Amino acid sequence: MASTWRIGELRRRTGLTVRTLHHWDHVGLLRPSARTSSGHRLYDERDVGRLYRIVALRELGLPLETIGEGCRRRTARRSPSSTAAPPPS
């Protein structure tokens, strides 16, 4: 069974603020994979991997906008529709 973390747990483990995590969700940079029935954000292992990539790129000095563009391209490359063969002509 995959592990999930609430935002407070990520804050404690990463040192990021809840405000930063909320902002990244708001701008679409790091969206939680699920929410509880009461609306609390739940992050899975894939989300945490993305979080650490974002943090590493920020430490290299990249702006959030550039990081977001790179993440969207990476996600698009992984999506099944982007790898599907074109229909026959």
C-alpha cells in the first residue's frame, strides 16, 4: 500500500512552510494527488518526488515559472495520450 502524507507532515519533513505548499498547489506546481473527505490535502510518493525536484531546482536558482513549465512538459511526455500511435491514414 502506498504511503500518503498530509501537508503538516510534509512541512515538518521538508522545512517548507504550509503557505509555500498551498501556494504551489494554487499555481499548479504541486497538486496533491488526493484529498480527504474533509478536504485535507494528501500527497503520495510521486507527489513527494516532484516536491523534491522542485526544491532542488529552486536551490539552483530557477524561478517557479520555469520549473512549472519543465514539470508540465515532463508530465505531458509521460501521459499515455502523448505516446499513443497516430491513427492510420
